[in-house]
Amino acid sequence: MTSPEDRALIERSLEIAAEHGGDLTAAVYARLFRERPELEAMFVMDTDGAVRGEMLSRVFAAILDFIGDRAYAQNWISAEATTHEGYLVPREDFVRFFQTVSEAVRDACGEQWTPEMGRAWISLLSGIRAYVV
Ligand code: HEM
């Protein structure tokens, strides 16, 4: 489980990012497609961005559950990794999305990002990875 300290650090980073950056959707997908341009073609049908928005908001909800009660997140993430294989998204790309999110959060936090937040996120990412690969 996520420690209370890590949970507080991750929640704080998300709050700061929201205060500074508002909606992180554009930042997350810009970063994803900069790093993996070939993935952009997967969203050609998503002309209004609704799928990308929904996907990211479900990812944030899953992160909050994963660092909290873990009522569903680990099973859901694991199931989505399998569903995404059906979309031809490799598990490494799937899990990497959480890292892309963390990098967008870090950038949005700017000066208020701390090394402790970075460590808490690394620990979270490795916890999630265990349910994907
Ligand atoms: C680079 C990584 C990823 C790629 C390329 C990707 C790609 C896609 C694509 C193409 C769709 C649309 C599928 C369709 O309707 O035909 C989709 C939907 C979705 N993805 Fe991902 N995905 C990624 C990571 C994730 C992750 C990490 C999660 C959650 C753990 C997730 C959750 C979802 C959900 C919930 C939907 C449905 C959204 C809706 O209701 O419209 N995806 N994804």
C-alpha cells in the first residue's frame, strides 16, 4: 500500500498542478505524442478529444484510488492493460502513460515540485507497474 506520507505528497502535487496548470489534458497528450509520435494516429477517430479527456480523467481517478483505499484501481488498471492490448497498445506503452502523467504534473508544479514528491511518484509508478507487466 501507499504510505500516508506518499499519499499526501502525491495529492499535494496534484493540487499544485491543478492550481498552476488547470486542466492537464493538453500537456499530457502533447508530451505523449512528442515522445511517441506514432501513438497519435490511434486517436484519429477522437476528433473532439472526448476519448482522450475521458481516458485521462479515469487515469487520475485510478491514481487517487490506488494511493487511497484501492477499492478498484489495481484490478481496473490490470483489466485496462488487457483491453488496450486489443487496441494494439503494448503493456510498456500502457504503463508508461502513468509516467507521462507524472512528468506533466511535475512540470505544472514548477518550483513547488520537491524531491520527496518525485520519490513518492516513483514508488507509485512501480506499484502500478506490478499490476500491468
Ligand atoms: C500510451 C498509452 C495509451 C494509449 C495509446 C491508449 C489508447 C487508447 C485508445 C486508442 C482508446 C480509444 C479506444 C476506442 O474507443 O476504440 C482508449 C480508450 C480508453 N483508455 Fe487508453 N490508452 C493508453 C493508456 C491508458 C491507460 C494507462 C488507461 C487507464 C489505466 C487507459 C484507459 C482508457 C479508457 C478508460 C478508455 C475509454 C475512454 C472512453 O470512455 O471513451 N488508457 N485508449
